[in-house]
Amino acid sequence: MRVWVDCTAAAHPLVLRPVIERLRAQGHEVFITAREYGQTLGILDRLGMPYTTVGEHGGASRSGKAWALGTRSTRLARVVWDQRPQLAIGHGSVDLAVVSAGFRVPSVQMQDYEFARLQRQIAFRLARRVLVPESIPVERLKRIGAKPSKLVRYPGLKEEYYLADFEPDPRVLEQLGLDREKVLVVVRPPPETSEYHAPNDVYAATVRRLAAEPDAQAVIVPRTEQQAEAARALRAPNLIVPAEAIDAQSLIAYADLVVSAGGTMNREAVALGTPVYTTYGGRLGGVDEALIRSNRLRPLTDPRALELEKKSGQGERIRRDPGPIVDEMLKVAGPDAGSS
């Protein structure tokens, strides 16, 4: 069977890697398309996953997003038509949803944030199956098109599945020239181009505080080149902005602290046992609500509350088998989809 996978953000190659590997191990042919956005292409390259680049992000405005959806979907349709897939898999890819529906290719969508409004509604309503963490309330999902008949809820975090076979590589510390004696903080800026982003100054204030801390080093992992340029413009010697895609998961595992305004890096820190603060300014989803209740994720409203100290040991890790998730995806393609 031929399977199409679309990666539209930096987290998607990481999330979908074990899915792709298992599909190929079962004899299925997988082809990957990718959108030029942030570090998406760089991470695919680092993971050694061949892909076809189609389109780019439309920016923060609704008009820009609509234009990008129309033009990218048209270009994707030409690529997908030539490949003739029998199954399409995405992580909230609206382009994949539109193109697969047009060609009547059954699609599967993964997602772990329920408040992206129109984006989720299109992807979920057109998908045959939607896979989400069980911590997201069913009623929220029904309102955006993931009715119970197509819904599969899995335990834990998606990060506990794709990081199940992960072991950190210390070479990332050498690559970035980090001083292991200093407190290492990994910082992720907010998703400023996403429709669910709500502006706040906590991220900027946090960066300013870290820049003034001589006993700390902060690695800023930007989403866009504009965010990278803004961090470099501070000219603080203890703020490091990588020039290319890095092994962020190893960096998180070795870090003493993570401060992130997004979602995936927060949950990677939880999954890897590193203390983590969230500065996210939008509406919290069910996953983050559950993590905050269990004290595995701490909201940060004042950067002065950051506890800048060396981590003592490694926190407990939960490793989950991605196999059952792949099995659920294959059910969409029919009873004979377990092998090519």
C-alpha cells in the first residue's frame, strides 16, 4: 500500500517518524511532502527522511493563510495524483485534509490541541479517523468535527510514543559550545503565526531576565527567522540561537530547565523528565490542563519566579509503544492494510 504523509510544522517529522518507520517495516511505501516553515525541512534532513517540498507558511493573517491553503493544496494535488496513495496521514494538516478528500483518499489526523478553531474543524471533519490523547474532553472534540465514531483516544502524551526509543546524544552540547557548569535553559518562543496565538510579553521578559543571568546559558529554539533575529539583536553572550536545526530532544534531556510558549517542547520536557514552565498565552488545551493539575507543567506569569538551578538527576520517563497507533491508522484503509 502507498501512504502519503504531510509535514507542515517542525514537530511533525518527530511525531510521525515512528509511524513511518513501522509502515515501511510492514512493507508499505511511504512518500512525504513538507511545507517550508521554521525548522521543518531541517529536521527532516537531520532525521534522514526524504521528502518533497511543497509550499510555505502563509503568515499570521487569515488572508495569508487562506491564500497559502489554496495555492499549496493545488500544488500538492499534482504531486499526490502522480503517487496515487491509498492512505493519507497528517498531524493537523489542512492541506492534506482538502487534497485527500478531493481524491477520496481516506485520511487520518493526529492532534493534541483542540482550540485551533477553523484549522481543526476542516481537518477533523474531512478525516476518517482522528487520534488524540484521552485527556482532551470528548465534548470539545465533537464541537470541532471529531465525532465519537471517528475518534480514537490514546493514553498519555504523543511525546511518550515518539520518544519511546530515544536516548539523548551529548554531542549537541559540544555543537553549541555550552558550559556544563552553568544552568542550561532551553527556551521556545510563542507560535506567533498560529491562529490560536494570544500575544503576551512573558516570553520577551523571560529572555531579558536570562540575558542578565551570568550563571545561566539559554538556548533559544526559534520558530521563525524573525524570532531568531530578535534574540540575536540582544547581543547577550549567554543567549545562544542555533543557526540550523539541532537535536532539540537531546538538548531538552540535558537541560536543567525548559521555558516554552508552545506545546510540543513543553510535553517533550515532561516526557524526558526535565522541569518545564509554560508561558503560553492562549487557551489551555486538555493536555496542558492535565499536566498542570499533576504538577508536571508549571505556568509562568512572572520571569522572576524561575528557579534557575542545576537539575538533580533525571526524572522518570514513560515509554509507550507506537504500534497500536499505527494499527488504528491502518484500519482506515481496510482489513487488508496490515501488509503491502
